[in-house]
Amino acid sequence: MKYIDIINHYPDFPKPGIDFIDIIPFLQHKEAFNQLIADIDAATHCPNVATIEARGFFFAAPLLTQSKLVRNVIPIRKKGKLPFSEGDLHDVEIMKEYGADHVYYRLSDIAAGVPEGDTFDLTFFDDILATGGTACGIAEDLNRQRVTVDGKEYKVKVKEFIFLVEFPDLYDHTRINSIAPVKSFIQIEGE
């Protein structure tokens, strides 16, 4: 099955010069969706998966029922979407291909996961790797965090990036690879 045949392209959306990649057709193709979830599972080496709304949720959440390894999905959302207790919500400024933005995650969602040794190892999953601003901004921020569980402090570490679609010509390979290795299922070159 060729995943590239399932996605749709929308040129000049949401603004001129952007080639919008629509991954929603995976949700309309049961066989492709099941295979993709199995492939994401095989590529995932951490029990905790951080993913950004909204399309990332479609593909990370099924890992909780399909994967023997994945035990926790950490949602990263836009402003006003996560209820929180004092000191729990963390704000991250990111640079997207459309400009600056802010996303949020809760430290308690990380702490609800599974530590390995002295760290909470994370897989960062997103649907698209274009400029890398979102992935790098979030991963760098996560890597600065500490969470405390049962009185013990743990470091947070993004160990790998997994993307459905990657534009290898658009992002800074040195920056993202200095954080963690990248795995993608569709590569679109020459954009």
C-alpha cells in the first residue's frame, strides 16, 4: 500500500504558496488506517507519546488500544483547550510556516505516563514535518522539563520524532536531528 496515494493536496491553502497536505482520507480508508497505525506502532520505541492537536490525535490515540508498548498519550493543544490546576499548564511559543503561535501541555499528563529509569521518554508524533518549527519548539521545551511522581523527580526526554508526511527540503535537519532521530512514512521532495 502506497500511503502517498491516499493523501490529498490543496495548493495555496490556507494562503498562497502553501501546499496543504490533507491526511483526513486515512480516516475514510479502514485498511490503510489500520496498516498506518500498525506502522506507527512498529516505529514507536517509547511508552509515552506527545502529539499536537487536532490531526495528531487521530493517529496517536489508537496506539493505546493497539500497541503493547504505548501507555500514555500527552495532548498538546491550543490556548483555552486544556483545563488545568495552578502550575500544571505549560505554554510553548512555536514558529510555524504561517508564523508564531502558542501551544500548551500539562505536566500532569506527562507524569501520568511511564518513566524509564530516571526519565520520561517520549515519542513526539505529528502529521506533518514542514519547517520543523513546531516539532523543534515543543521538543526543546519538553526536554527542559522535570516532573515529580511519588516524590521522585524525572527528566523529560524526546527520544524520537514520527511524522506521517515529511518535506525533507524545508526543515533544518541539523536542528531537529540534534534533538532526536526522525521517522516519516511519506516524503514529499522539491517543494
